[in-house]
Amino acid sequence: AQQGRVREKTYGKQKIYFADQEQLPAASDAELRGLDGEIAARSAQLQALQQSCRQMEAELKDLSSSMTTPEIAKEIEALKKDCASCTEKLERIKSATNHVTPEEKEKVCREQQLYRREWRRRKRMATELLDAILEGYPKSKKQFFEEAGIETDEDHGVVLPATV
């Protein structure tokens, strides 16, 4: 700083040293335009390299997430075994002689409808009877059911089967 090559600036307790720019040669307009052109070219080159890098990273991610050849071979083998077992099961089902006839199926469906209708009718009768009792009962419905030992379908999670 004393020789004049480096300048000194004081900011409070801090001192900053920097090169004296007046001693550097001044660049001509042609040199500045050349440097600006070089900066633009390097910026374009940087953009191209960054784009290429992003594409390669995406490709690497795709390749990393895909299966390797040995894994694919194992998967194919497992799928072939599954296919063979399903084919064997299908053949057993086709060759079985204890199929349900349409008449038997219709009979079972009619019986199920009958039982479901009867269930609904009896549940409605019981509900009406209990409601009539509860009209004159001083306690709550829950307390009455508990004292009488009544268990409902809802207590056990039972629902009426759907129509077939």
C-alpha cells in the first residue's frame, strides 16, 4: 500500500486492500467487444452442457429405476410358474364333475329369498313390539335391552344379505 500498487480503504475498524486499477492497462473497445463475445459464447456453451447434463441425469434415473437382466429373468420365471399353476387349476375345475346345475342354483336362490324375507318380517315384528313396550318404559332403550338381555343384529355387526 505504501508503494502504491495496492490501495487501502478504511471502514470503521476494518481495512480493505485491493489492486490499484489505474496501474492496469486500459482495454480498447475492440478488446471489450471481443471479451463480451467470448462471454456470450461461453454462456451458450454452459447452457448446452447443463441441458446435456440434465438429460443424462434423467436417463440415469430411468435406468437406475428399471430392472436388471437377472431380475427380469427371475420375474419371468415366477410369472411362468404362476401361469402354469393357474392353467393347472383351470383344468381341474373344467374336469370336475360336481358342478351345480342351474335348477339347483335357482332352488338355493329361492330359498335364500324366502329366508331373507322371513328375517325382515320377524325383525320388523320384534322392533314394533319393543317400541310398544318402550312407550311406557321409564328408562332408555339401551337400558331396557340390557335388563331384558336383548341382543340386536347391529350389536353383532350382522347385516341382511343382499339380493342375489
